[in-house]
Amino acid sequence: MRATREPRPYLNPYLAGALLGLVLFLSFFITGGGLGASAAISRVQVGVLDLFAPSHVDGVAYFAELGGGRSSAFNHYSIFMLAGTFFGGMLSGVLNRRFRLETRKGPRISTPVRLAAAFVGGIIMVYGARLARGCTSGQALSGGAVLSVGSWAFMFAVFGGGYAAAWFVRRLWT
């Protein structure tokens, strides 16, 4: 029988924040753009659409900007950032003995309800990100780093809304 080893402790949050700031600086310096995931998701969607309906991609200005004509929607730094985030997070989980498939939920909620709530929440977040033309990470990290007033207002609203919503769902997690 194999002995299970305990997961390694999490990184100090101040060190993690400083490293994230360094990565954000390097992103601006090397690519000319900040961090965010919704741009990559949009490019993947347009790239897949281009495989099946290239005339549609070329005919819609928004799609054509992302991947119309001879340009590829997949040829953008955000695609590599998205892949690096996924595989880097997975590698970090494996190396720190934290990688496993699980459903995180409170004791008063069933797994199907938790998965349904996550799916509905994800749909709402995707719609909001497209409506706002950016995701939370892009707004908070990239917009906040360049002192965008809108990004700071957005983050205060996100934290305030999260705190207010937590009051309604707290019983599900305790």
C-alpha cells in the first residue's frame, strides 16, 4: 500500500501577489497587452467558427477583426496565455500534490445542484464578460494596474456584490 503524502502549503499571499504583479508587468512589456481570459475565449470561438463557416467570419466585422481573411484567430498571445494558465496550473497542482478531480460544495447542497449552479453562474459570467468586452481578470489586473477609474469602480462593485450575495447563500456552505 502506498503512503499518501500531505499537500505542500500554499505560497505566501504577499509573495504570490508580488509574482503576479511581475507577470503582469512582463505581459505589458513583452506583448503590449495585459492579462485576461475573455479575449482568448473569443478567439477560440471565432477560430472554431472559421473552420465551419469561414464566409461568416469574413462577413461580420467583429469576427473578421479577430480572425477573418488570411489572419488566424489562434495567432494571438492571449491563446498562449490561456493554454499556459491551464497547463501551468495543472503542473503546479501536480508538483504540490494538490491535483485531483473533486466537486467543492457545502454539506447542505447536492452534487447535481452544485454543478447546475456552477453552470448557470458560468453562463451569466460569460454573458457579462462579453457585454462588458472584458473579464474580471482583465478589468481587475490589467485595468487596475494602469489606474483605470472604471476598473477600480468595477472591482469595488464586484467585492461589494460578492459580500452582499454571500449573506444569502452562506447557509449552503456551513
